[in-house]
Amino acid sequence: MTDLSQLMQLSQQLQSKMTELQESLEAKSISATSGGGMVTVTVNGKGHATRVQIDPTCVDPRDVEMLEDLVLAAISEAQNKAQAEYEREMRRAAGGLPLNIPGLPKLF
């Protein structure tokens, strides 16, 4: 009976850590640029875009396609950075437990 009680307690501690981690990730700001800094995208730790900055010198009405590509590249890079941060924090929070435990949230 003690083992089950300890398991339940461990589960509650892990759930608490996961809640704290998700709140922490929501507050993080991760930025990436493309086009040599012409486009900057900022995402939160969950990978949701929160800001897009475009250098006015790269806005050419004759080449909108290039600007679209730069924006997509910056978004992709920012989301990749957020994913890496999420995985790093999950490994740290899990303390060596496998990360693919059924029932645990997956943000990406």
C-alpha cells in the first residue's frame, strides 16, 4: 500500500512541476531573425508568435514573395528554438524519467 501512496505523491509532484513549467514557458520570449536581421519574429516558450518586426528597407512592393519567405523563415526558426527550449525544460523537470509518458501534455 505504501508504494501506491508514494507513486500517487510522486505523480502529484510531477503534475505540479509540469504546471509550473507550462506557466514559465508561456512567459518566455524567444526571437529569431532572417535575411540578415531584416525580419525578426518573437515567440513565447510554447512557440506561439507574439511579435513580428520588419525592417522597412526590405519592403519592396515588386518583391513581396521575398518578404513572405523571410517572415516564414524567421517564424520557423523561432518555433524551432522554442521547441528545443521546451524539450530541455521537460528533461530537467522530469529528472530522468522518460518524456513520452501517456497522459502528460505535449505542447508541440
